Amino acid sequence: MLPALFSLSACEPETEPTVEPECAIEEAVPDYANELGCWDDYDKLASLPLDASIPGAQSVKTLVDRYDNNRLYFTNSRCYPIHWDFASEFLSGNGLPPVGDLSLFNTTEYYSPDRRFLLGSVNYYSGPGSWAYELAPYDTADADMVATAYDLIQSAAYFGGDLAFHPTSVEQETLAESLPASVKIVTTEQLFEGIDYQPLNTGTTTGILRFHSAEEVDGTYTPFRELVVLDRVPNDISIVAGIITADFQTPLAHVNVLSVNRGTPNMALRGAQENATLLALEGKWVSLTVTTDDWHIEEITEAEAEAYWEAHKPEPISVNPMDLSVTDLRDLDEIVDSENLAESLSTNIPAFGAKATNYAGLREIGEVVPVQDGFAIPMYYYNQFMEDHGLWAEMESLMASEDWADPGYREGALEDFKDHMRELPMREEVVTLITEQFTSMYPNGEKARFRSSTNAEDLGDFVGAGLYNSETGDPAIDNPEEDSIEWAVKKVWSQVWNPRAYEEREYYSMNHLDVGMGLLVAPNFPEEEANGVAITGNIYDATGLEPGFYVNAQYLDYDVVLPDEGVIPDAYIHYYYQTGSPIVYILHSSFMAEGETVLTRDQSQTLGNALDAINTYFAPAYASDDGSWWALEVDWKFDDKNNPGTPELFVKQARPFHGWSGAAAVEGSGECAGAE
């Protein structure tokens, strides 16, 4: 499902128009209009924006033909989803200059100072009730061009007195400062202030509606048939039927990643815990539908809920059992064969786990993707530890007990099992082997970061994000004291049995006894200057016509996916493949002063270069064969550990991102979704 994408709404604005409306369009589905006299005129032409990062948007594309005495067109944006579609159909030949192919059109009409057309769109945002004139984020139109188009639209549309120019990139924010005073400006922040509803993961679900605080559900068991209404965004939550938060989320917030992985609806609604509709249904069986532009909830019977659940249970997912034939601590450069990438990844994941194997792939890309050196510890040693102490038999006995079906008992028993694992000794020669391997690679007193890497990750639609934890071990601390090498290794191994990880695997009917833990070992980052997560695609693009990267960036080491209450990151779309690589900010970090960003422009470009290279490298292994688009989730940091005072990019992880995909749009298809 596509997170936070918004479809056409037939909601007429409640705001009073500046001019008494008199409709100008008589046709049911016109190809274009030269003026808009009423809401119905706009609605006949409107479509979903290609790039809908602000909820509740409708869009009509505009085109000003400078060759034809600045003639203005409001185009049917469902029939002609990109400007070239319309221009090549209606404004080429027959006494007008020919319109070239799409590539030439884009090069000249978005970037040339001598362009023939002024291209833009008029968006209506239902939340704040705002009319906004917008350009593509990569459009390099100057102030005179913007003012000309704005004035023409203002004069030709019934909402002209309410129209404002909305800068859609950092560069356009600078441009807006030079516009004449007659051009009203509305910022992204102002538009967001008027929005009450945010769909994060669309879909339908059933469950018992319950109200909880985020603190109550964070790190504890919540019955999976509950549909929870929360006061704010929790850092963690067990499997539930659906989530409604009173605070807005980012698409990469941990609870949304979990919702996407599970295929369960997730939405934000300001004032959710005071909402009269929700309060009236508390404790009742309900059906909730979250769509891209609205939500609907109604009371149902328990029988209806059970029938829905039976029909929509997730398909079981198989785990490839551990490969115990690999016994060496493997240098990262010796794991992946780039010539046979897909086969190499598949072969090595059962031995080293998905995280270590994908990380080894990153090492093969080159300098554009800076990755720390390290090694992988195979699952052989996890299994050896389990066998040495009879832990497999102990777990089998627990799972066979009559009490195991009780979620509360199961959670407590798993926590006790983890504690027991950590108390047991590792073989001394294994601890020595790991310590010597790390200190030989990093002899200058660095601490080792042991990162979880299981074979129960990146399995089809199951990512496993956040299920397992990583720990830091200091070779200078005696084993098995806290923060020593042995202590860290055992703590990560025990994370296989995190109660939430168990419940997630159980949800997909995985065989828990097939799950093993490999370890990715590299130096720790003690004091990074910035960190974040990126998606190698524009997750707000429903068409494939606006490619880019979606990035969350945060100051220092403050968490992006598990933030403290009230902490938000920078969130931006990097239109990397457009001329000038423009950047559009959706949110700004709560740690940064107004006008400042976590990353500099140069740092964002460096990150973009790495994301492009990562996407290209892993395409043979993870790209879809059917022509649909796909993306990777990439964790990164900027740290000055190698060059004090000059933070450098380091990539920590890359894995498939299953929350965003779709079929590529056909350019110039001319298909009208609403045509009669």
C-alpha cells in the first residue's frame, strides 16, 4: 500500500469565493478551459497531484502559451497527467510551433529562460481550505514568469482573490522573496497547520476499539484484535488491528513501518481521543477504513469481525533454516559476489543474516557509498551457544506448555529465557576469536558495535524492521562484565527471543526454531553529527513521474524512527534526477533554528549520490521483473571520527522497503479516469 498518498475528493470548499460564482464549463468532461467560474468547473478538471506530500490535495494543471499572447489553459489533469500530454495534443502545429518529444519538452519548458510555456498547477487543499499556485520543484522559472502566470490565473478563476503562490522547493522559497507584493505567499508549514487527517497506511480492518496512552502500549503486549486510539505516537507497539494517533507521524516513524510491514491501517487524526464518533464506539467491535482522502468507522458484530479476520489472515512465511556449514569470521569484502548478486545474497543470508549480507554488498559499490570495514559472525556460533546449554530443548518445552497460549505468560517467559541466556557463559575460545579479529582490524581502542542480523528479515513483505537490537562491546572491559565483548554478543543473540519479535513472527506463522542470529561487527559511532533514514524513491509519488528520494534527517544521534515525545526530524524529498537536484522540505527538525536544516546542501547531495548508487547496485537482486517501481530503505550517518571538524557520510544499512511500490505510469497515455 502507498503511505500518505491522497486521491481526488469531491469536497466543495466551504470558504466564500471572492466573486459570485457563475460556471463557465458546459461539457461533462472537457479537455481544458480558459476560465473557471465555479467549483464544478474546477472539479471537472481536477485530479490527484503527481506528488501529494500534503494531505487532501486536488490539482488542476495550468499552462500559459507565451507564443500565443499568454493564452491560459486549465487542463483536464485526469486526461492529461503531465503538461506535455496536453501541449503535444492541442498546441502543436496548425499554425503553432511544433512541440518536441517529452525529453526536449522537459529540458526547455522547465529550465530554459526562453521557454514557450509557463507550466504549473492550481491545488486546492481541503484541510486549510487553501488555493495554491505551484510549480514543479525543479522548475527554474524566474520571478517575472511566476508573477505573469499568477496574475493570469487570478483573473481567470473565481477563487482568484484567495490564490497564493506556494513555493515547493528551497530554491523557490528564495525566489518568492523577489515576487511583487501583489503575489500572496503560503508556506508548506501554513498548509500543514490546517490539516486534521493524515493517512499513513491505507486499508480496512476490524477490531475492538480501545483508547490507550502511548505509554501504556509502548513495550507491552496489546491484544492483536484491538484497534487502538492513542494520545500520541508510541515508539513501539505489538501487533494490533489498526492505529489512530492524535499526533501526526512521518512515513518512516517506527509505528508506521510496523503498520506497513503488517498490512494494518494507520492514520493520524488531531484530537482523536476527544473525537465524538470514536468515543461513542469505545469498547465495541468496529470496521475502520482508511483511504487516501478520508476515513470511515462503523459498528459491526463480533461474528462479522471474525469472518473478516479469517478472510484476511496473512499468508504464512517460510524461513530458510540456518546454514551451519559456515564457521569462519568472514571479512565483509569476502561475502558477496557482485557478478551474481541475487544468488549471492540468497546463499549467504542463511549463514550471516540479511543485515550483514546486504551490508557486505554495500562494501562492493565503491567510494560513493562510504561503509566502515568490519566482519560477520555466522549463525554457527549462535547455534553452538544454544546447543551447549540445552537452550533449544528449553524453548521447545516452553512452547509446548499449556500456558504458552496466554500472551501475558508468553511475554514473561520469553523475558526470563533471554535473561537466562545472558547469564550463561560463551566458550572462551569464541570470545577470544571475536575480540582478536576486531582488535586486529581496529587496534586504536575503538569499541565494537554488534548489529543483529537474522535470517528472519527481508522475507517477501516481511521486513522485520526494529524487531532485534544491537549492542556495543568494549574490548578493554573484562568478560563477561557489562559492556564487554561477551556481554554484548550474548545480549544481541538473546534478541531473537524479544517478545515483540516472537509475536511478529507468529503473526506470519514462521517457524521460530529456524531463526538464527548472525552478527555484523564494525566500529561504534559514539558522537555522530547527524543521522537518518532514507528511501530510494519518492514515496509520495503515485505515478512514477516524479522520481526522487525521501529522507528523514536528525541532529546528532537523536533517533529518527524511535524519537522522544515532541521530537521531529527534517523530512524532505530530494528530486535527485531533475536538473539542479532540488529539495522540498516537508518537516523541519525540532532541534534546528528557523531557516536551518540538519544537512547542508552539499551533504544532501552527497547522500543523494550514495542513494542513487545503492539503488542501481541492488537492482539486479531486488527490482521487480514486472516493470513496477521499488525502493530500498537506507540508514546513514554523518560523523567526523576520521576527520575531526569535517563530518563525512557513512552508510549503515540497506534493505528492501516494502511500503512503497507500484506500476510505472505510461507517459502520454491520455486515459481519462473520470471521462464518460
